[in-house]
Amino acid sequence: MKLYRTTAGVILESGDRLYRHSSDWDTVVNRSGLFQSLRDDILSGKAVPVSLQWSSVSLLAPAQLQEVWAAGVTYTQIGRA
């Protein structure tokens, strides 16, 4: 399963099907047991099948309101022996 944040909303890819999720990105990704929750959302209708052309939407960074600390940064201490 793949999860995308796009200009068309939260999109799930499961197998060869695409689904639009009814919740915002932060609500979706901050749940415990995310994989099982997404499967349940597909079965319950919280994520509905969509016919989407990838050329019609833009991918967004997979972060919304959550803080991202020092992603890809290496720190060194200077002046300590």
C-alpha cells in the first residue's frame, strides 16, 4: 500500500486501485496501526475508489502540520577536544 499527499487530497494506492481518503493528511498518518487502519477505511468507505490521472494532480511533501526536525542534517561539535 502506498500513501500520497496530493493537490487532490490524500490518495491511497492499494494493488492496482486508487482511493481518495476523506480525512486530511495529519489525521490519516498519525493513527496507530496505520496499515490496518487504511485497509479498514477502504472497506468502510472512508476511502473511496477514484479514477485519477496522475498528470492532473501534483504531489505534495508528505508533511503538513507535524514538525520535521533535522531531516538529513548531520551535527558536529566544534571546539571540543
